[in-house]
Amino acid sequence: MAKINSVGNVQSVDGSVELPARDDADGLTLSVDADGDYVLDAGGFHDSRQYSHFIDNFRGIHNSNTHAGERRWSIGGTTTSMERFNGDDGAMGNKAIVGAAGTETRWSQYKLDIGRIRLPNVILRVRIRPGEPGDATTHSDGGVCFFIQSGTGYHPVQAEAGVSGFGIRIDTAVDTNVYAVFKNGSGSTNEDVLSLGAQDTVNWNTYEIRIGATTAKCYKNSVYVGTISDISRLDTTNPMAHIMSIAPYGASDQKCGITLFESFVPTGGW
């Protein structure tokens, strides 16, 4: 028997298939068409009329303003270019975002690049390694965030006011864990969070948020970690932006390797 873990071509010796343990929030259904063939429906994720699909693996030479990454990210705050390194085990690209001591660096698509979010079936996925290859101390004191949020001028650490959004965050002002975060305003009283475990400065890890109608399931390396039961802080009224941001709290530069930033967002278009 072949087990389907993702959408794609699946073959097995006996012709049978097994669906993974998923629920409606993942949008995966198996049906039989008029010819008797099995059809796997991924909730419209491959329908560009309905979904915004964003992906960057951060390959190539370019690392500066309006050129960085495959999506040519625009820089805000202090203009500290991305760092380039040789790909290693687990990497898909060769970049790290960098925050110079005492500053804040933000990367975006320059404008709000997503129409307002329609629920359910929203996915955010990032693959990161805090620090730089061989030097874990380069992310030990600072905030680093990979978000979809309501503005490009905010760094959505816990203390940041005025921004609504969701994403993956490490904020050493809180602790050194990686968190899935739903944010609307400043401080922990205006956030819903779930720890995805301690930051790993040695290995690449993929963190994922899958948003259903009322809750969000969170994964690390495709393994279910837990559910955020209240996503009411999510802004579903206004356009949003993909954001990467990093800011050191101490006297040293801080870095975070990024080798995948991907999202599927239903925007209601036809």
C-alpha cells in the first residue's frame, strides 16, 4: 500500500492508497470520478484563480535591496544585506537574513502583496536555521520573525504594537523557543502562541501553520506539534504582506538562515 503524505503522483504495487491522518482544515479529500478513478482534492491549493501561492528558496547571488532571493525582496529599516553561504545538508538555498547590532532589518515585497485572507485552508511554511553555519552564537540575543501581517513597517516581536498577523517567531526577550504566533497589538495579552520547541542552531527545520475555519494546527518537520484553538486575532479584513525581520538586542550582529518561505492563501478570486 502507498500512503499519501502530500499531493503528487502516487503508485503502489497492489494499487491501493492510504490517506494520512488529516482533517477538514487541511482541505484534503479523496473521491471517485465518473470513470472510477480516485481523485485527491487539495482544497484548491493548485488553483491559481483562488489561491495566492508564494514561494522562495533563496538561491543565487543576489542579496541586496530589491534583488535578494528569488522573489527580489525589498529591504526596510537598516539596510543590512543578506549573507550568502554554501548550501549544506538540509538546505535548499544559500541565504541568511542579518541584523546589525542596535538596528532592525525588515524584508518585504515592498507593498502589501496579498489580498485579504479568506478562511479556511491557509498555509504558512518556513525552513530556517538560526545563526550561521558553524556559529550558533550569531543568533542568541534578538528577535527574528517570518510573518504574514498587516503592514511592512513592523517587526512583530512580542513587544511590538500596532501590527496584526501570524507566523513563526523567535524572541529571546521571551525565551529561545520557536513559536507559532497569532498577533494583534502589543504584549502577550494580545497574542496567541504555541511553542514549537527550542531553536536549533545546528540543523535546518521546517515549521508550518495550517489554518482552518477557527483553529490552526502547527507542525515541525511535518510532525504535528499542537493546535492554537483561538485565531480570532487574525486580520481577515485588510490586505497583508509577507515579512521577514530580524533585530539584535545586544551588541552583536544576529543572523538566521532561511531556505524556504512558502504560503498558500485563499483570496477569493476567480
